[in-house]
Amino acid sequence: MRVRLVLAAAALLTAAVAPLAHAGGADGHHTADRPTGSQLRDGHLHDSNLRDSRFTDSRFTDGHFTDGLFVDAYGTVADDSTVTLSGTYRCLDDSAGPVFVSSTLVQGDRSTGIGGTRAVCDGHLHTWTNSSVAKDPAYVPGAARVEATLMQLSGTGLPLPRFLATEKADVELR
């Protein structure tokens, strides 16, 4: 009987700790394998099977759904200084208020908010794309960092933000 209790306790502890191992680090940000090669064209991921595989860890498959957000490995800077960033998200419930995907681009000592997209929270995988003209000084092709947030506005009166998921990712601007 004592052996069964020890085995049951070990199984429960493993089930409780395993999702934390998938969190990607002490800061709680999930880090997904970044796609390469033919999976990326024009800064967007075109292999839907790979995009779906980002959501196969225990956060999405053990019956206890949590929201998720990912940033594509490439962004673009157009000749008119329009910056476009993109990625994938999944959220379950927007009944408490609207949900948005916001993004901030950091390059060198410069940081700028790049748009915001209204999210559809139906439990399915969706893509997001945010664009904004960022001048004075303009961003340039090369290494940058994106901080993306899946945020819900809720409450009566003045809506308050509730952060559902965040992602910090190194990107290449083209």
C-alpha cells in the first residue's frame, strides 16, 4: 500500500512539474523551435503542420487549455519605413472583453509599438499581422527583438488589461 501511495505521489508531482519544463525559461516565456528554409517565405510561415506543432506541448493537450502566442522569425521594413511583424496565437475565451495582439519592436536603443490586432478567441489557431510606419529614425534590415502580448480588456467602467500570454523573440528584419 505504501509503495502505491509513493508511486501515485510521484505521478502527480511529475504531472504538476512537466508543464513548467515546457515554459521555456524562468521568465515563463515559451520558446518554440524557429522555422527555417522553405518553411518561411516573405517573412511568413507557410507550413501549417509546423505551426500547429508549436501548440502540442502539455499546455494545449492535457485538457487544461492555456492561451499561446508566437512571433514569426522574420519581419519586414518597406521603403516607406512601414514595419510589419507577424506570428500565431490561440486563445479560448473573449467573453470578459475584447482580446488584442500587440507588438513592440526593439532595435538598438529604440523601441516602438507596432500596431495591434483584434484576436478571435475560439480555441483555434490564428495568424496575426501588425504594421506601422516607424520613422525618425527608421528601422533598418537586420537583427531586432519583438515583444508580443495577447491582452484582454475587461471590467466595467474603465477597462483594465489582463495579460493572457507574452512572447519575446529575436527576429530578422528584411
